[in-house]
Amino acid sequence: MSSNAHEASGFDLPETMTWEELQELPDEVAGEIELWQGRAVWNRRGPREHQRFAVRMRNALEAHARSAMREEAGNEGRLCWEVEVETNVFFAPDKSSFLTPDFLICRCLPRGADIFTDDTVLVGEVLSGSDTEKRRQWKMDRYAEAGIPWYWEIELDTGKTWDVTAVRAYELVNVDQSDLAVKLLRPAMYGLAGEWEPGGPGIEFPEPFAMSVSWEDLAF
């Protein structure tokens, strides 16, 4: 991914722009740009295989979300989840900062409502050759600072096979700094809570609801 949206799009983009100004761009350009503090960030979409794995994970998670909601039916204050793919998550009320994870879980919202970080319980990324370590870590830090409880990654072999090589689940950890002589630059961070590789057992995880994803669910 290139962080220079101006060069990547070929459009004469301003240094900063509002959400409304972004919406005035052609769909094929606006759809590949994220905003951070009003600055355009090029978020190049991966090949169709990349989207295929995002959709397959989304479908597997949604099946378990629906099952969990059926079990909760009739309970007062029951939990409700929505599972989406490639949907914007806004970090600020004016929409000047947003990222577009490959898949996500959020609390149920009114139809047509935008998704903000306070609504979001899990974000996930499908990693392929265009994802640099710097960009990956930058996104993780932003999600953690916003307090999103869970971050997932699907790692792909982007050679001829296009197979999943690993799935990782991270849990948000907030460090108590009261006894630290030097305060941490980032007191909120993700700690690895689960890691699975093909050939081993399927993906079993208890949060935000019980889920069991088989490798067949994700197979190319």
C-alpha cells in the first residue's frame, strides 16, 4: 500500500479533505482512499483472491453470530451483532478519520447507520504482499488506541497456491501505568491471544461469541 494517495490516484488531491469532499471524487477513486485526520491514505484493494478470503471469514463469523443471537433470544438486554466486509469504521464524529478493515464485527445498528469505533468489537485484515510491516503496525496501533477489543489477521501465501498460512487473534490490553517511572507511549496495545495454522485444529475462540471456524470454511 502506498500512503501517498495523490501519486497513486493521479488526481490532484488537496493536502487535506473532508468526508464530504471525498464523496465528490469518482467512486473508483474514493473507494480506495482512507482518511486519517483529513489526509488521504491510499488503501489499494488486493486481488480478487484477497477479497474471497475476507468474505469467507465474514460468512463463517456471521453464521456463529446468528447462532449466538438465537440462543440469546428472549433474554432481556440480549446482545446483537452484525458482521460486515470492507466497511468503513469512523474514528471521529466529523468522519475526518476512518479505516476500512477487510472484515469486522459491530453491535447492531439502525439500518443505514455509519459504524464508529465505539460500535466495533472486532476488526480483521487479510495480509498479502502489499501489506508492509510498518503499515500493518500503524493500523493495529490506531485500532488499539480507539479501544476496539479484538484484532484478527489472516495471513496468505501469495504465491501460486493462494492458501491461508495462519490466522491470528489479538486481544486489547490496557497497561496500568500508575507504578511506572516512565509512562508508555502506547498504553493500549494488542497481545496475541490465539494462533492457528492449517494442518492443526480449526479456529476455536470464545469472544465476542463462541465460534468454531474450520479450515474448509476458508479453503481456496
